[in-house]
Amino acid sequence: STLAFSYISLRKNDKAGLITFSKKVDTILAARNKKTHLNTINEALYNINTQYTDSDYGYLYALIKRKVTQRSLLILYTNFEHISSLKRQLPYLQAISKFHMLVVVFFENTELDDVIQTDAESIEAIYNKTIAEKFAYEKRLIVKELEGKGIYAILTKPQNLTVNVINKYLEFKAKGVI
């Protein structure tokens, strides 16, 4: 998704850059608008190693404040499973969105959708379906919470990720907000 988005933004004569992080920042590629920059982004994405640790959004905010001095569209790929995890990071996201157009992208759990769509015919199935509906509802609450704070959000199925991110970017371009 990041590579496809970068390709489209470069074709539209915008700049593309990349920051990857978890507890610390792993990669910083300054935004550029050269077509060859796509190869650099591709290589950086290829070299990402997932660490499965909690991300330090405070550190990300401090880095963006220092390094990204021009108002920019920032697309943050993350995943919040619970509203409580969002609320811990919300002050940092709000601080970032004061200076930049922030879009938070996170995923619908498609396995939960399967459970929700299945007819519950036993007590255990009813219990599982209720829990799945609660998790799906909480994802929608996260979107409302972000949007209520002026932060754009994309809640997407993984298979629709690329299309939804590019469409949001093109929507912003069409409205002239970026």
C-alpha cells in the first residue's frame, strides 16, 4: 500500500517519504519528488523487520516535530484493537494533527466478520458472536473518536487497503486540501 501510494503521489508531482518506527525510529526517508525515490522507498520497505512491540508515539511526535517542518499529509499505518489503546496515544496523534494532515489507517478483522455473519446455534456460538460484534463495534468507535478530534481515519479490510488509501489521497487532491 505504501509503495503504491508513493507511486501515485510521485506521479501527481507530490513528494513521498517514509518513517518506520516502533520503540525507536528505524527508517527516515525525507520526502522527495524524484521518480527514482520510489526505488529507495521500495528498498526501505523490503528491509522492515517487525518487532511486535508497542510503538512509541511520543517519540514519533517528537521526531516529526523536528524533521517534518512543512505541513504534510502523513499516513500512519497502525492498529488499535481497543479504544483504551487509542486513548493512550491520542494526545500524540492530536499534537501531530495540529501541524499536519494526519490519516490513521487500521484494519477490520475479517475473521471477526466471518464469526458475526455465521448463524449462532449454540450458547458458545452466541457468546463468540457477541464478543466479535463488540470488537467490531469498538473499531467503529475508534474511527468516531479520531474523527471527533479532527483526525482522518480509514478502517479497512486488508484486501482493500491500497485502494482505500489511494482513494483518500485522491479525494484530498480533488478537494484541494493538499
